[in-house]
Amino acid sequence: MSKPVRSEAELIAMARAELKVHADCPDGIVISVLRSDDSWEFRASADAATVAKPGYPECVAMLVQVGDHLRKQYDVSG
């Protein structure tokens, strides 16, 4: 049985919603979807000022956990 398919924008919106609930993330973090073969994962990027803000490392760690959770539930659309 295949997983439901979501667009990159939908997956990123889901990740942002989860991060708002579970982490105190600084503004300025850019989330992207990195595809590899038949899988995908989130990547976070930010400018140096955002990376230096309190909470950034915790936010990136939480993004990895959220991505693991969502990847088990959804495929990304092509």
C-alpha cells in the first residue's frame, strides 16, 4: 500500500506547523525538501545571524525528527 502524496510546499507547511508547537525557532530559517531516490528529507538553511540566534540548533534537530515522522506517512509529489 502506497503512502499519500504531498507537494513540497505542503510538507514544508506541515513541518513549520509542527515546529511552532514543539520548538522556539528563530525567524529566518529556510526549509527545503531534499530528494534521494524514492525518499526525501528536510534541510534547513539560514544566514549567519539566524544561525547564531538561541534555539537554532534545537530547531534544526526538531526538524530532523519531524521529517522522520512525516516521511513515514507521506511521499513527496514528483
